[in-house]
Amino acid sequence: MTLQEQIEDLFSQAELADKVAAREAFFALRRALSSGEARAAEPDPAAPGGWRVNTWVKQGILLGFRFGDTVDASADHGKWPFYDKDTLILKKPGVESGVRIVPGGSSVRDGAFMGRGVICMPPMYINIGAYVDDGSLVDSHALVGSCAQIGKRVHLSAAAQIGGVIEPVGALPVIIEDDVLVGGNTGVYEGAIVKERAVIAAGTVLTGSTPVYDLVHGRIITPEAGQPLVIPAGAVVVPGARAVTVGQGKEWGLSLATPVIVKYRDSRTDTRTELESWIR
């Protein structure tokens, strides 16, 4: 029986599953996730947005939560008190991995993949099931949520929040493709997909149901029923506002925040985003 088949069988049994077997299956999955052999989502040209979710992986992660025991996980001889599931240990990639985790309070859960050249600036957090590919930077106060997929050479600026999605297990996690710049204090949630080379300006919030106004092409990008929001390749997205035209909103002069595509990346945009290479 494959690991996928084991996990699907154990998950279907819910709380009646054998605890020892469930933990062993989870530990095998955790190793596969850490090495990049398994992923919560992966590219698939036939899928909406070019990505498909691996439901069984998310089921396996939930086994780790369900059948883990809460233990004392305090650090520095108890000076920093923490209590967590014994299945959800911290990742120790080692110097040979080529990953930099700068001192200062960052945490990465085991079961997250980190490619060569990844830089973690403190304090930041990467949760289980996440995939952070080669050469990406996770800046201070940034979050990479559970199962989020981050491509190569992505810059997650300070306080960027990349939401995690474990449940429902069939839901696509947030996807940030290669060479994307995510500005400070941004939020990308609910399975939104940001295609390669896009720039998400500081303070922009994207969710699975957010309408995005594309000024360049004169269109409004909205996800179809059951499909993810997809930010086009090379799009430069900034925070904007649209007037409320119904009810008291019009009389009161209210507006709602909305992302706006103001341009697509050109040589000048590329030059500015390449400045980060100096810190490597």
C-alpha cells in the first residue's frame, strides 16, 4: 500500500484510526514534505489556474494534528514556555542545505520545504506543508501559512501574510509563482494564485473572492464559481478604492478597498525589484 493509500484509509476512519499507524504515516509524510518529494499542491496545466491540490497530503497533515500529543516544547531550558503537538517539531535544515535562518525569533515547522538559497529574516514563520523554492526571501514578520506554495526568487516583504489552507482538504492553498515581489503589509488568502513576475504593492489584500480591476486591459478579474482568483503574470497590483453606489453608501460618500492592476512589468520595474540581490 502506498503512503497516499495509507493516509486516505486512516483519514476515512477519523478518530477510530489506529493511533500508532496514523502517527507513522504522518511521520513518513512529514519527511517527504520536508525533502520536497511530496507537495500539498503542484503545477498542473490542465487544472484551473495551472495548479492542483493534493488532497491526501492535507489529510495526512491533519492526522498529525489529530493524533499528536500536546507536550512541553519550551526553549532555552524552559525560559521560553511553549506547548505544542509532539508531531509538529521544528525544522533543522542544517548548514549544508544552503538555507539562512538569521537569529532573532523565527520558526519553521518540520514538514515545510525550503530550497537552496532561501533567506529567513527574523522574526518570521513558515508552517507545515509550505513549499518555499530556491532563492526566495521571507522577510521580518512575514508568514507563510500551512500548505502555501512559494516559487523561486520570490520576495515576501516585511509583514506579508501568505494565508494557509488545510481545511477544507480539497481547497487549493495560496500559490505565489516564480519571481513575484510581495510588498510589505500585504495579505494573500483563500487560495488566490499570483502568477510569475507579478508585483503586489505594499498594503494590497487579495482573497479568493476579491474583484481585481485591470486598468490596462479594461476588465474586472473575478474568480468563476469554485475556481481560484488568478493574478496574471507580470501584473503590478496596487491598493485602490471603488465607490459604494447603493444604499446610504452613495450619500455618505463611502468607498471599498479594491486591488487595481495599474501596469504590467517592464524593464524599469525589473530594475527596482533586482535591488534585493544586493543583500544576498
